[in-house]
Amino acid sequence: MITTLTDTTASAIDKKMTEMRETFGVTTIGRVLTLLIIATGDDTDDAVEAAVSASHEHPSRVIVVVGDETSDADEAGLDAEIRLGRDAGAGEIIILHPRGAARSSLDTLVMPLLLPDAPIVTWWPGTAPSSPVHDVLGSMSQRRITDAARCADPLAMLKRLRRGYAAGDSDLAWARLTRLRGILASALESPAGAAARSVTISGAPEDPCVVLLGAWLALALDVPVDVEEPEDAKQDGIDARLWGVRIERDGDSLELKHISDEDIELTHGGDQEPQRVSMPRRTLYELLAEELRRLDPDEVYGDVLAHAFPGIEDPAVFAQNKPTPTDRIEPDADTAAVAAARDAAEHLAQALRERPQAHLVLTGGGMGTRTAAALPPALDEEKVDLSRVHVWWGDERFVQLGTADRNDEGVRESFLEPLLAQGLLPEHVHRMPSPGDGMSLEEAAAWYGQQLDSAGGDQPFRTRGSAFFDVLMLGVGPDGHVASLFPQHPDQRETAASAVAVESSPKPPAQRISMTWPVLNSAQHVQLFAVGSEKATAAAAGHREIDPIGVPASAVRGLTSTTWYMDPEAAGRAH
């Protein structure tokens, strides 16, 4: 049975499900988990069909969140479809279609619908976040499943998943290799003691299965692995993205190759005839069912992913190979703020001539507040279309809205209210959450990271040499900190998430939210503010070599420009 609800709420959906179960005698007894599917219009049907089939082995409540990019962004609302009984297999299905602002609060939509005291698995059948564990839905899940092969750039997606990997992550590209790995492991046991010397994989180098298989063999056998691309993309109807494997060993060789979409041939060096093994292509349902059989972390997948793409341990790499910073020294703080505002307005105007939207990141502190106050006339002079501008904050104090400690409160009267009256859209003002929003500090950081990623930053944040923000402003503290990344502080070492929860800040208040190194380094133009003699030491250190741990101000660079705005007192030791 299928019921459709329009302009509804999560509580209304839950109530309707209860009514349907009572009317048709459907029970929730035996449901073993909640499966969250984050889908787009293109992959929804396949994902739901796979979930229905998998439900016979894993009875589940399936909640599908459909991201419809064609929906009116200004119209907030929620439509839903409930499937019970035969239409939901051995489980029950809720398909949610959030619109407008509702799409930015997926956790509040989903939370009332979760099965109580049951594991949660989140699956992205198409485009996925680079750091699933830092997604607001992924963070509540025991298992997080992605599918790099279905992304626009599979290899780039796999690299980003490596950067954001956490125990509990898995990818269907790895599940596609399960049978092949089993056959290879069994074949390698005979003859006993035969050491491998080299491995050659025939397949497409950019295919996730090829990459993961190569890393697994390199780890297991401790030998070099080469990848050779087949001459023909396809032969006899066989998809040649992973065509075969040849392992040279002491005294013999082992070769495995596809001979059809259903079969492979396995040949030992001493065999007279190859052994034919049935290995049909696995369906999406079979892959999903395998993933749901185990909810504990797949440590081998984590090891293989790490071996395939060595991680970035030093956050300095995000600032390297960019233009050398320049200085703009003005007589005083007010003049420096006006200069920074005018430059920012010019950059935003140029961005809007090239792209539909522009992104500005504000900062707190005295200079940040002065520059924000100087922006409205500067933007007006450049005739910037404010309806196409998005405003973000590099960091925020995790205190109640409206209190003087918050960075957004410091610019409310001088910046936000004038620009909102002149055309800046309220939904384009991206404030960081406060305790009053009902989130913990960690949840608030994850939520803001999701807003950044879903707005289009996910790929630039994890692809060096790419920018998302057009102008990013940062105040430099006397200790050299920027945003809420403090020298030697453990939380500043986070590079997988887009926003990090900062505990025990050395500067009160103690709890904060901050953008992370890869995010801060994803701007075309970076503006660093330092005025007054108390900033002279930090400004001088920030002009030396890139040192994110000791001098955070040295480790944020713009893809096009990085400019220090200083007065003579702050600049004295920098020159």
C-alpha cells in the first residue's frame, strides 16, 4: 500500500504510518535497522528497488531523502510517500521530498522517523560527501556506504573519501571486489610458500575497483603493482574496466581474466587447461545486502584506502604553491578597513561577472567588524547584485544568538541589516548555529560543514588548486591564530571535516566552531587583518615560512591573491 502526503511534517508522517499499520495489520516487529538513503532524482528508483530486495534479508525501515535540484529554493516544505506491505518488501519505506529551507535541516526531518534502539546505516547511492562521518546524517550512523563509481569523477571522489575516512565507512566499489578477492586469496594458497614477485592488473586506471584491488594486492603481497589499460574498451560485450590480474611468483604465475560478463578464467602456470569459474556481475541489491550483513568497521577497506592514497598529515600543503602574499599598509585601522572593503567589493563584482553566485566569508574582531561596516557602500559603488551573494563566517563563538560575543552580532546593525534591506537574501546569510538551536557543539559543527558542502564546496575543499569562496577575511590574533585555529591546539589538526568543533579555546569563550585548513584555503582572494602594535609579532611570524601548527596566520593563502591589511605599527616587524 502506498500513501502520499503533501506539505506535511515528520510528526504527521509518523502518525500516518501508525494509522496504516493499525488499518492493515502491519507490524514493526523484526525490523533490524534504519536505512537512510540520500538520493537524487536520477538514482532514487534503483536505490529503492535495491532496498526492497535487501529487506527480505534485512527487514528495515528505509527512509529515502530525495534531493530535487529543480525545486523552488524559496518555497520551504515537505512532501512524503509511505509504502507498507507488499510495496515495501519485508520492511517499510518513507520517501521524503524536502523543499527549500527544509533541505538544510535533514536531521530534524529524519530524527522522529528513526526506529528506536536500532542501528542506523546511511547510504549515498550517487554523489556523496567527502567525509561521510561529518555529515549530519552520517554522524548518527554506525555504517556509512558510498559508491565512488557512480560519481562524476570516481577517482577524485575516492581520494576525497580517503581524506575524510573514519571507521564505519565503506564503498560499493570495495564490495564489488569481494568474490574476486576470495578467488585470488584461495588461488594464492597453492603452492604453499610460493612468493609473489610482481602484479599486473589489466583495467582502467581511474576505475575505483582497479585502484582498490591494486592497493589490496600491494598490501597483501608486499610487491609492486602495475596497471595496464586494455587496448579495447570493450571486447565481446565484456566491460574491460577490470579485465584481469596476472601475478608472477617464484616458479610459476597466476592469471585471472574475464572471458564474459558471467565467467572468468583462472590459470596457474603449471596448469595445462585454464579453470573456468562462474562470477556474474553483482546487482545493486546484492552489494547492498552484503554491506548490511556487517555493521562493524571494515578495517581492511580502511587500510586499503589509506595505502592507495597516502594521507595528508601536514596541513601546510593546503597553502603551498600559491602566490606570495602582498602587503597593504594604511595609516590606521579605519583606512585599512575601507581599503579591504573596496578590494572585496571589486573581487565580488568580478566573480558575479563570471559566475551566477559569489561567496564572501566574514571574520570577527575589531578590523573584521570595521571592514564589514565599510562593505555596504563599497558594494553599492561596485553595483554588486546582492541577491547573488552568499555570506559565511570563518568561525563563531558557540554562545546564544544575539549576545555580544558572537561574530554575527557584531556586524548585525552595520552590515547585515543594511544589506538585507538592499537585496541580500536571508537564506543566503549562513550563520553558524548556537546552543539555542538544540544541537551539541559537535552537531553544530557537522551541520555547518554540511551547509558548506551542499552549497558546492565539497569538491573544492578537498581538491587543492580549486576555490569555492571568492573573498575570505581573517583577523590575525596576537598569538597568530586565524578563525578559531589556535597555535598548537589539537582541534586545529582536523583536516577531514569542513567545520570543526573547538573545545577549550585558549581565548574565551571556550567553545567555538571553525572552518578547517582545507576550507580556509579554498578562496580566490584571502584578506588578513592585523593592526596595532600588539599584532606586530604575529604579523612578522605570519610573513615567514608556512607553519600552520605554530603560526596559523602563515598557513592560509588565496588561489589568486593573499593580502595583509596593516597599519605601520603592525607592519613594523614584518619588513
